[in-house]
Amino acid sequence: MIVSVVSMPEGVVTRTDLPGARERLAASDFVIVDIDLGEEPEPGEEPEPGGEPAPVPGGESAPGEEPLFRGLGLDDEAWKWLGGPREPVRVEYREGTVGCVVPVLDGSRVVHVHLLASEHRLVMVHHGPVEVIETFVGRLPQDRPADPAATVFLLLHGALEGFRRAASQALLEVEDIEQAMFEQWEPRDVQRLAQLRRRAAQLHRAFRPYAAVAQEFLARRGLAHREIPEERRALHRLHESTVRLVVLEIESLRDETRRAADSYASLVADRQNLVINRLAIVSVIFLPLSFLTGFFGMNFGFMSTLMASEKAFLALGLGLQLCALVVAMYFVLYRTHWRQLRGGGPDDTADRRRRRLLQAGRRADGEGS
């Protein structure tokens, strides 16, 4: 366990232990306490020999250990979930203290940070290092939040911006992959598109519960407490708008990945149709030849008499085959859209048509939003 105390408003970070953090929290000055409990154990994982026992799910401590919330000097049993592994997203308010479990994007994984905030303290509990918290603590001397509420919303804003940046970056990558698929299709584009679809699903599953509970909590607080200062209400509105923006970004990413997958399916269908059409051309050319060859290869008396001369063989054997071939090529080349079966310019024309339709659809979506 790594415990750090940040003095406000200077932003000076000091390493201490849990009793030292408890003493600083008991003071009247506003302080920030950051507690790193180490990497979160996997379900059913046994502790290493000589190591600390793994935390029990639900926030309870192992036998013989003091719960984290009591070690911090908190007597309310409502905060017993503080520091527990695999805690669901939540927001609670009790006697001037807000407790919440916030999803935070840390690289390619989603971690949950436990927050406990009041007018005189901000406690952050997490498993393992989290880049968002390190950035937040490192910028405190420059940002210098005006009050504890602004400090909490500054941390939450950093967490939301992590989701928004990840969704925007993935969205741009999906658009590049979709453009590359129309120009020159490669298998790695499909693999990367599948990874981005899983990324969109990960962001949606991680952020959607927080968006729901945060909107519900802020709406209930605004209706039940009319005495909230206007500055605090402005922070609430900013947070709500940022949550909605992140939800829109993630939904746009999911829609774009589905659209790119549909475009890929259309390209695959076009290529399969092209192969089938070429096979049909070969069949149209060679089936009449196979029929004539089999017909004139029959050993019947009248056929032997009819084909006795060389002129009759050339007229009937080769002449009928050439006529069948000419008729087949006429229907293939002039009675069908044979130019679409060529591999050069016409395909490029079709690709340009698809891109124009795709760009028109994007402009229409942008105008609608």
C-alpha cells in the first residue's frame, strides 16, 4: 500500500502511512489523500507467500485486518465498500460527503477509482498506478483549484476527457481504415477494424453505467437542494454536458464501426459476385462446346454416315461449335454489363461512387446532429 498526502492549495505531495493520512484528514485544512492498494487480484487468486492477503470482494477486509474506511477515521458503515476490488460504479451522498466509484481509462484497460469527497478532504483509492491520477496530482500546483468542489470536478473532468480522447482517436482510425478498404483492401485492415469494434464495446460498457448514475445523482441533488450555490450548479451543468458529449462520441464510434463493417461486407459481396460472374462466363463458353463434343462423339450409324466426309465434319463439328461460341460471347459481351467485370477503371468508378455516397451520408449525419 502506497499512501500519499497532497497539501492544498500548494499541491505538495508527501509520502506517509495510513495512520499519518488519518491524522491529516482529521485536521481542518483541505487535503488530498491518494492510496494505491497495489494490483487488483484476479478472482480466486491466492496471495503470494509472505505477501499481504488479497482483499475480500465487497470492500470487507481479510480476517484480522482493519477495514480501510476505519483506518481513515470514517465511522459510517456506508463507506465499507471503499477500496474493495471489483466494486460496481456508484454515487452516494451522506451527511456532506460524496462517495463514488468512477471508471477511468488507463491505456487499453479500464480501472475503477474510489473517491470520497467533502469540504475538507478528497480520498482517492485505486489498485495500481493510474495515469489520470498522476497527471491530476502533477498539475495541481499549476491549476490551483478554487475550492474542494472544483478539485473533485477537475479530477472527474480528466477521467471523462480520457474516454472522449480514446473515442475520438478510434473514430478517426476507423475512418482511415474505411477509406483504405475502398482504395486497396488488405487483411490487416479487417483485423484492426475488429479490434476497434471491441474497443468501442469496451468504452460503452465501461462508461454507460457511470453516465446513468451521474445524471441521476446530479438531477436528484439539484431538485432536493435548492440552496446549492450558483457556482456549484455551474460545475454540475458542465459535468452533465461533458458526460453527454462523451456518450455521443462513444455512440458515434459504435455507429462508425458498424458502418465500416457493413462496407467491408459489401466489398466482399462484390468480389464474390465478380468471381461468380467470371465462372458463369467460362461456363457459358464451354458448356455448348462440351455438349457438341459429347453429341458428335456418339457412335451411332446415322452419325457415322452423316460425318463420313471431311467437309461435313468441318461444317457440322467445327461450324456449330463456332456458332455456339459466337452466340455465347454476344450475349456475354453485349447483352450484359460486361464492363463491370473488368478489373481496372470501372471498379474505380464504382469505388468513387461508393465514396461519394458515404461522404454524403456523413454530411447528412453531421447536419442532423
